[in-house]
Amino acid sequence: MAHHANRPPRMAITDCRLNRQSFVPLYQQIKDLLLDRIEHGDLAVGDVIPSEVQLGAAFAVSRLTVRQALYELRVEGYVIREKGRGTFVRRSAV
């Protein structure tokens, strides 16, 4: 996949906190956060998304919660999952 060396440094995906008091499910908050990063160009086509384990640890949620968020992004065509390689941004949200 493409490497984007001339882009400015980006805020880490996990630099946001989830609102555990919200009625919005945690998986939806993670999905929205990732989608926001894609829409704003912080994650470009070909960029790798951290693993389920990494995201789960960063947000202090179960792997299943992260898996649901990534599943919905995959179904909607925003990411592609490659067995043994990882999850990559497939297309921008714009």
C-alpha cells in the first residue's frame, strides 16, 4: 500500500476518549472516530488501521467492541481487512 511521507504528522487515532456516559454504543463511537479521521484525511487510502488488540487496549474496550466497529466500516466499504496483514483504509468518506 502507499506510503505518504510528505504529509504532516498526524494525531494518533487513539488520542480521543470514548464517552461512557453516552447512549451511543462504544463500538459506534469508535467507528465514528475512525470515519472522522478518514473524512479529514488523517487516514488516507492505503493507511493501516491499528489492530483490534491495539485499539481495544487504547480505548479500554473488548476486542469484540472494536471488531464490531471495524466490521461496519468494512461493510460500508471504508476499510479492507487482509488476513495476516491487517486492516487498511480502502476509500475516503468524501
